[in-house]
Amino acid sequence: MATERSAKRRRLSPPGDSVPGFATWNLEQDYEQRQRKGKKKEGERLLVKKADGWKEDERLKEVARLEAEAAKDDSDQASEADEQDSGVADLEAPATTAQPDVPVKEQIRQAKEDLARIAGHISESPEENIAQLGQLAEIARSHNVTVKKLALGTQLAVYKDIIPGYRIRPLSKEDQTAKVGKEVRRLRTFEQTLLAGYKDYISHLTKLAQDKTMRPVAITCATNLLISVPHFNNRNEIMALLVKQISFRNLSPETTKCCEALSQLFREDDQGHASLEAVTQMTKMMKTKNYHVHENVLNTFLHLRLLSEFAHKAGTNSIDRAPVGDEEDVKKPPKKKDREYRSKRERKVMKERKAVAKELQEADAVVSYEDRDKSQAETLKLVFVAYFRILKARKSHLMGAVLEGLARYAHLINQDFFGDVLEVLKDLILEAEAALEPTEDDMDVDATEEEEEDELDAATERNITRERLLCIITAFALLQGQHDVVKSVNTLQLDLNFFITHLYRTLLPLALNADIELSSKSAHLADPNGLATPAQQTQGKETKVNVATTTVLLLKSLQSVLLPPQNTKMVPPMRVAAFVKQLHTLALQLPAKSAAAVLALIHAVGKTHGNKVAALWNTEERKQDGVFDARGLEVEGSNPFAATVWEGEILRHHWDPKVRDGVKGVDGVIRGVLGGGEGREGPSIPVRR
């Protein structure tokens, strides 16, 4: 029996609008706006005969213009309705803005809700809602300053959350036309949309950085991006924004924030690529500005990790070793009874695989080391070029930062440039001495002008004194960092006695300096409890050189002369005795903290050179005839062994207990050298009460 075929039914659409925005379509209006075949163009209208010939009718021309404007308005309204009813989010779709009659507080409240909702959607599913970044960008362009700041902060948090751990490669024309799978197309759409939004965000921050009101927020967002995602695209644009902010001579909060961000980037950069890009832009900026920048800009170079082979994170002075407890937590090999059984062939294959994996790992490490060393070598070259150009230009406000940088990277300076650097330091000291000498014009001034010049000379002398001490510290730091140079000093004909003699001449004037415990940056000591001891200075625990107090600079210079770490025994006795005698005289005039620090240095010198200076405490024996010349210009010509250290008896009655303890410590060391405490002490000097 044949089955009866059922009647074919027409397929009906489900109730309701299946297409978004279908209810707002106006088919008749679209048909009316469609261009007719017989519609005449603007130049084909009928002409009207007038007195001067056939002309186009002005009334018809005006009517045609009005019709065209009306058609354009209708098409704009239709397109806006389509965009509002479409369910697809667009990157550049305009967000709903507050009406002008809405109060400001209500606008801020609505903006907070919108920002929280959009940020939540993007964080929950970045690949699906990545197009909503356009809505955040539109809110960030609001006229309300508070809303704009909130939107910038929200964009910063969203980008830090969704940016991947790799750099996105822009698609080429071949990649765009190539056929790919659904997952690859989805990933490419996410990456390119993220990259476009991120680039627009950085360009917006660059524009806002020029506005005084929005500059702090823009700089904060830029510094956070540079520290959080330095590996991502558009890194050069962020660096250019920060470098532009630090190109001014005056120090502002934004400049300080940018310098701190660059310093942190230098410390955390393991590969060296980001550091090379930043240093390149900074050196170009300083050269363009003729080095009229703040010294904090140069101080950022001190945080670079240059040419150091390390397995752990390390700086230029120390290596962060793994904690001791980590060695105990290493997994021990299993016992023989617990090992998994493998045949001889399996063990052979596994051994070969381990060897291949080890070779691949070493190859990758070699490539990484070579790439990093290349980047760091270029960075070091740029830094030294900037330092030497500043020295050549004699930029006085940058001398402290430059000299400290040279001292920090002394072990990286080529031996061929070593003599030239010392000659430049020598010229700086001679120029500083010449600046302190009075000229003929200074003699022919009135009394009022003389008082004003005395105040100026006092300030100038303080700066010049610091500059001279910095030159001495840098010269000896260069020698300590160069082992080969120390052995070949005579071959290079380096005049190091010049720096020692100049330091000896500086001691007595420094005793009368009222600002010896003041730094160049603040009016108080950095350490309220006291100054850094020589042992702490040797371990690198002191503050930076160019911001240290004058006392700390003096102690570092004396330590380099009297306690060199490499050839301590080669210091002549005449030099040690002359400095020890002058330091006791200096301690009588210095403030309590500085006097205690000087006595601590003498105590360290006594432990090392006790046999060389013990005669200064012995009144019964004299190794040399004549008179001690405290104001002599030469160290060896001062005849120190013709004098005794009588200042210690006065310092025993000092009001500060730390100074009294320092004197007792020095006497104890000398008594141990002279015979274990049973021998002779210094002369007893009566003190008038």
C-alpha cells in the first residue's frame, strides 16, 4: 500500500523581530531616496532665457540644494537608529554621554557605573568583549575632568589585566588575506583590536600630558604601564613621553616620578633591550638641551645593570644569592628500592635525551648572554659618551652625578682613556682653586659690595670644596677598580701625588667650614644618629656620593689615601703620620658627630699602620729633628715626626661621650703597639677650667 505524501508546508518565521532593529526600518523612505534612472544631474537642468542669454534658474537651484540637505539628514538619522538597535559592539561606537542638564554629581555616578560594568565585562571575557575598549576610550574623552580621570585609571587597570606576556606582531597584507581557522581568526581579532586600543590610549596620554590639569594623571598612567608591561608594544612611545617630562632644568613631582620609573626599569631589566632604548632617548634629549637638565636624570644611570654575568638577579655591586634554606629543600634522588625499573635500552635513550636537552639549554643560554652583552655594551658606550661630554662642557650642576657615575663604573672604563680621565679631574681641581683666588676687580669695591661678595664667596667655596673632594674620590675609585692599571701606574705616568697633596692642603680649611655636616640637597644630616663609619663605607652602606655631606666626602677621600684595599702596606710612613697629626687637629674644631667619625677613621688607621705612627704618641723618642709645619704645602715636607699628638688629651674632656670613647679606642690600639699597655702614653696637657 502506497503511503500518501504529506502536503509541503511553507516555513514560517518565528514571532517577533529576529533581526535587530527591524522594526525601525522604513522601506518606503529607502525606496524614495533611491536614485532614479531618469533623475537629472545638477548640470542637466533646464535653462531659462534671460536678457543676457540662457541661464540656469536660481529658484530651481535653491530647491535642489534644500532637497539634498533633507535627504542627508534622513540618511544620518537612519544610520544612527541602525547603530543603536544593532546587538554588535564596535570599537569606535559612541558611548552614551550625559545630557547637559544632568548635574555633575549624577554624571560622575553614571560614569562610575558604566566604567565598572564595561571593565567587568572585558575582564571576564577579554576575547569576546574586547570591542568594548572603544566605549572606555569614548568616556575618557568626556568634558568632565573627574570622569576623564576615572576613565584613564579604568583603562590602565584593564590593559594591565588583559595584556598578554608577549609582544604582538602587526598583521601584514599577506596575513590578512590568508585563510585561517576559526580559532586563529578569533585570536587575531582580539590581538589587533587590543593593539589598536592600546595605541590610541598611549596617544591620548601623550596629548593629556601637555595639559596642566591632566598631566599628573597621565604621567602616573604612563609610568605604571612602563613598569608593569615593559615587554609590550609601543614601549618607545611611553619612553618618549617620560623623557620629554624630564627634559626640564627645574624639578617637579612629575619629573621625580618619571626618574623613579626609569630607575626601576633599569633595575628590573634582565635582557637590556628596554634599558638601551631608554638610554638612547635620554642621551639624545640631553644633547639637544645642551645638558641643561636636572642631575636626577643622570642619577638614573646608576641603576643600570651593565656587563655583569650572573645566574641570579644582580646589580653592579652585589649579587642576590639564593637563601641558605633553599639548598635543603632540593628534592633528593629516590632510593634504589623506590626507583622505577627501566631496561638497558630505555636508560640509554633517556640518557641521550637528557644530553640533547642540556645542549639545547646551553645553546639558548649562550644566545641570550650574547644578545644581552651586546645591548649592555651599547648602553655603556652611550653613558660614557654623555659623561665625557659633560666633563668637557664643564657643567657644574652635573659634576656630582658625573663623578659618581665614573666612580661607580670605574672597572668598566677602558685603560686607554684612564689617563685622560685623571687629567680632566686634575684640571677641574686647578680650575676650582683658581676660582677661589681674588682678582684685581675684587679689591676696588665698596664695603657693602664686599659684604655681599663675602656671602657669595662662602657659597662658592662650599660648592668648590665638594667638587674637589668628588674629584679626589673619583680618581682613587678609578684606580681601585682597575687592577691592571694599578700595576702599571708608572708606565702610564699618572700623577696620583697631586690628588694626595691637594687633599692634605684641604684639611685645615675644612676644619673652619660651618657647613661641613650639611649636604648639597638638605639642611640636615641624612642619618640623625651619626655618620657612616669607615667600615660601613667600605661595605658600600653609605649614601650616594653627590648627595652626601662634606664630612662623608672627606672620610671617603681619606680612606682611599690611607686605607687602599689593594696595596695598604705600600703607603709610606711619612704620609700616614702627617695625615694622622692633621686629623687630630681637625677633630678639635669639628662638630661632635664629625669628630667621632674622624676618630673612628684614625682607629682603623692605627690597626693597619700602628707601627708607622706609634712614634707620634712617644714623647721620649724623636725620629726627626726640626719643627712640624702644619701649613706646609707638601705632605713629606711637613715633618710630622717632630710633633706629638697632644690633641688627644684635650679630646679626653670632650662633652660628647662618643668622642671620649673614640679617643680611648685610639690610645688602646697605640698602647698595644708600644708594648701591651705597660708602656708610655702621650704627654699630659693641663687644661684650664
